[in-house]
Amino acid sequence: MTGVSKEEMLGEGDYAYAIPFYGEPRPILIDLVDPANEQMGSLYDFVKREGNKVFTETFAPNTYRGKGAYLSGIASPLVDSKGRIVGAIESIRDITVRRRAEEALRTSEKRYRELHKSLRDGFALVTLDGRLVETNTAFQSMVGYMEEELVGRFYRELTPQKWHAFEEKIMREQTHQRGYSDVYQKEYIRKDGTIIPVELRAHLMRDEDGSPVEIWAFVRDITERIRAEESLQRYQEHLEELVKERTVKLATEITEHKRTERALRESEEKYRNIFDNAVEGIFQTSLEGQFLSANPALARIHGFDSPEELMASVADIAQEIYVNPEDRTKLMELYEKQGFVERFETQLYRRDGEKIWISMNSRAVRGEDGTLLCYEGTAEDITSRKQIEEELLIMRNIESIGTLAGGIAHDFNNLLTAVTGYISLARISLASGNDATQLLSAAERISLKGKELTQKLITFSKGGAPIKKLINPGQLIRQITGTVLTSPTIRFEYSFPDNLSPIEGDEAQIRQVIHNIILNSKEAMPDGGIVRIGAANIALGPDDSILLPHGNYVRISVEDEGIGIKEEDLPRIFDPYFTTKGMGAEKGMGLGLAVVYSIIKRHNGHITVQSIPGQGTTVHIYLPVHPEPTVLTTGPIEPESGHPSRGRVLFMDDEEYIRDIGSRLILHLGYQVTTAGDGAEAVALYKDALASDKPFHAVILDLTVKNGLGGEEAFRRLLSVDPQVNAIISSGYTDDPLIAHFADYGFKGVVVKPYKIEELGDTLQRVVSTPAAGT
């Protein structure tokens, strides 16, 4: 300890025996035994006296060749037979190990407490009979109580009655049986009376003898996640956010030197458990951009099997895992400016090259002198949330643009009705051999092509009012590919199971979806190749990332070997009027995939696209299976036999040019015609005709009137006047259920704008053959 032999020490005076301990002559403990020296002892606040003994614990800097050591000393007087003090004896013990262990324990506990308080998840320590003993700040904020209000409460007081039996079963069958519970959901009652949803995991803690002593609960408030799931459900999607929770350990009682050592080990183990079992990734990185430490959750986020593998594989964080390295630069600037970041969102590459989004809460760690040492914090994978936000944005864009598209389509159909009608009348009025007849016929056909465009716009805007029936997906796909894949350089391969489930949907719309996708595959392979088309039955559960409610679906897949889609174009492929083909004849209008997206969403389905430029594209369509679907079809109205009689027709439309061409067409077909500008005028004219004993044999009503009574309400009023009224509904809105199922609403016929004179004539012939009121 001193490096000085007893021979060198014996006989030395003037406090020289203190030099090996303190490097200078000074009184030591044996010099303070004599009460006469009590005044000298008062100069040393680390010396304590008990009777005729003195005690001290102090640091001796000169021991062990200048390394120094913490020493514990006890000195007692030596007395002669008369009780006089003739000397003193002192025992000295090296307590350096104990003192350093105590300091390490204090440092460890301080670090653990700081981490415990900073966790965003709640923590509660509960006695075996259910009383709260300790909670962290996050838990207190979650339930709205101060810590002192929570201590001593039963946790059942914070839990609604409906969860008590369920939670007791979890505790009995899981926590007490195997030492921990699965993650489960329940609710808490906040101090203000509001109810919040939470998920938690309980751990049964045991002492060294294996006896249960207390329960730790790790709680996460999932209110925001539940709200996001509910919001997504309104758009036919499902938010999947799998949550785990962290585990921590707290200190137990400490006794003497052995207790101190045990507490230190337990404290380190608790910190390691928090680190290893946290749901969020926990990291520490160097200033140069290497991982100094990482927990298993962070390794999983980055696609590695272990933290060691992650740290060994990544040498430069900014260049190797950041999608945008400048985000790392921005992060460093925020550290420099404010010392920390909260909810810093950035995109990273996983080990397999997949891009993910994370949210970070981290800080710059500095030494006592302000020197920057490293960065540390937590990271959470928010990829699913980002996908949901992007999906919602797409749907809002499509809905807003779709509303405009639907209005344009309706007005365009009105214009086409007039143009087509005038062309038809002009063609009919010319002699059959006239050259202009052929030109007008061509113009009529081209005008009717506009009807296809307006149908696409209406389908895009509202999904086209699906007329559902039972569909065999495999059979439908084979029919479509037979008409699309006609190139000798393109070969297609099918893969359909024998037990492929049927779906319930609008066959024409589903046909349009498959046709558009297969046509895109064909156009993506100008030099030929293979298109692989298949379908499969799948069941979506909580572990699947597809944003749909859990259940059974048919997945239709189309995979080509084409030129692929650029990465920067993928997020925009469902945007209306976005196309990579260019605009014009034989190219594209950018409505194809927007219409596909709208139809799939209206069928409660989902569509995904993966593509690698130069290698090809794969499209997956998910449509729900209906074990017992109902076929929702409306049979055609067959014309009655016999030659129809001519009669009087009431024609209502709010556009003057439609009334003009409509009346001309009806007159040409041999009927008398009266026009009305809105539903109210039509009802009044119909009443007058009944009163004058000159009833109308048919009434044609426009469904939508901008500034007046529309066709549906006008029809209701006509029924109150004449239950046998022969009404025909007309509209350019082909997506309206009334147009798709007109007979269910009581109408005798329908004419969809734009219509040819032959279509109008056939409909009038069928309807007028039904006796009108008063005949």
C-alpha cells in the first residue's frame, strides 16, 4: 500500500509517517486519539469520534506509488495501568473497490432514471394485489393524474368494468403462468373521465429465490393509431400499425457491500433489457457516421438479423442508408442549432434495398466541457403511416378532380346529344344516294365515339355505379386476353387454381380494369415477351401490409417483361391525365389507370404496382370474395309484339338546344310533341292534357335540371296525378343508380345521352305501345 518498510517508518517523528499516505507530514488518525488533541481533530471534518475511538474514511493520494486509494481507519488509545494514554494503535483498510462500486451504482441509477423518464411509452410498477407503486411521466400524462395521486390506487380503478374479467384472465393464465403476457388491448379512464385505448404487456418480477414480488406494465397510448384506422376505414382501407412495447427493470433493495454489488449488476441488466426489448429502435452513432450501438429493434428496422450485423455492415450512415444524404446534413444542422430533434422524418434504405420511412427523436451528446461526443436516440418505422397518407392524398385528388370530370361529362353528353341528333336528321333528310349521306353517317359514328370518353370520365368520377353479379375471374381474364394479346411476338401464361373463388362485381367495369392493365403490358413490350396472368385465393390478416380489412380476397396478378416504370413516376401513375406515352392518337390520355384505381376502390378492393426499369412491371389487384353473392342484373326490356301506335309525347329538358333537337327527332318519328323546361312545367302540362281529354302517351324526363325540378321528383308528382303514366328517364349521368335500374324506380324506359334517333325510336315504340292514361 505505502511501499515503505516498517524499519523505515519506526522512530520517525514530526508526522513523517504521514508522508507515504499524503505526500507531506501531517497529523493522522492516531494523533487525534488523545482528547487533548481534540481541537486538532476538529480541523478534519471527515474524522468522527465515539468514546475514546476515532474513525475516518478519506482519500490517500500517495499510496500505491501515487495512484491513490480510499482508506478506512479506526484508532484507539493505549493506556497504562493508571489509565494514562501512553500511545495509540490504528488499523487501516483499503476501501477503494467499495467506493468505486458505489459511485458506479449512482451513475448507473442516474442514467437509468433519465432513460426511464424520457420514454414515450408509459410504465407502471404494480404490487401483486394490484396497487400502483411507481409510474413514469408518460404514464401520468396518459391518464391525467399526478404521480402522488396514482400511488396506492388499484389499477382496476383506471380500467372500465368491461375489461376486468378479461384482464384478470390474462394475468392468471399468462403473466403468472409464464412470467409475461402477450401484447393486449384495453382502455383507461382518464382523470377527466374520457376513455383512451391502450395496449400493454405485463411482466411478473421475481426475487433471487424465484418468488413473485411485483408486476411491471409497459403501456402505449394507441388513440392516434385508432383514429388513423377509423379514418382509413372511411376510404375502404385499413391501417395496420403493429405495436410492441419495451421492457424495463427497476432496482431492488440494497444491503451493505454485497447489496451494492448486486444492485449494480441488476441496474445494468435493467438497462440492457430496456435496450434489447424496446419496440422502437435505439441507437448511438459517432460523429463520423458509424453505429456505436444499436438494439435488436433498430436492426430489424434496417433489415438485419442482429445489431452486430448492422454495425459491421454499415460504414457510412449518410451515404449507405439515407435515400437523400442531404437529410443527414440537415439533421446535423439541427443538432448544432438546438441540440436535439423530435419526430424528424426521413427515408432510408433497408438491407434488401427497400425504402422505408422512419421518425427519429434524438439528441447530441456532449461532455462536461461541451465537447460533442456522439448522437443517440430512438427511431420508429412509420412506413405504413406514410403509405396511408399517400393513399388518402390520391383518393382526395381523384375525388376532387372526379367531381369536375363528372360535371364535364354530363354537359358534354348534352352537347353530343344535340350534335348527333342534328346529324341524324340531316342524314335522314337527304336522298340515300347522296354523297353527303355517307359523310354524315361517318360524322354520326365519330360523334358517338365521344360517348366512350364521357363514360370513362363518369367511371373515373364516381366509379360508374357498379351493377353487380357473380363473376368467375379466371374465365373473364381468358376472354379479355383473347382480344388484347393478338401480337405473334407476345405469349401469355395462365395460373389459376381449380378452386378459385368467385367475386361479386360489375362485369363491364372489371373487364375494363383487366383490359387496361393487360393493354399496358402489351404496349410496354414492343419487341415481344411473356405476360404472366394469374389469380389466387388469399386471406389477409394482421401481419399483412395490404391496406384492406382482414378477410378473404382474390388476388389477380399481371406480370410483364416490358420496359418498366421509372421510380420517380411510380407515385404518380394513378394521377388523372398522367401518362408516359405522350398525348395524341395511338398514345394516351392518362385516364387508364386513374379509371382502374377508381373502379377498384368502388369495389372495396386495392391495387399495387411494383416495377423495375428494364425488367418489367407487376400489378396486383385485390377484390373481396363473397361466399354467397347476389346477382344484381336487370334483364333487357323486350319490345312488345305488334306495330306501335303513334301518339302525343311530352319532352322535358332544361337545355333549349336539347329541347329543339329532341322535338325535331320525335316529330320525325311521327309523334306529336310538347316541350317543357323543367319538371314543374312538365307536371302542369301533363295535368292540362288529362283535363282536356288529350293525354300524353309518353313523357321523357331529364334526370338533372340545374335550376328547377328534376326528372326524379317530377316523376313522383306525375304518379300522384296518374299512376299509369308512361315515363322515360334521360340523362348523361350513366353512373346514377336510377339510370342503371330505371325499372326499379317505376320508369318504363331509359335513353342515355347522347342517343341516336334509332335508339329514341325503339324506346318510344316500346313505351307508347303501353296504353296511356284515359285511353
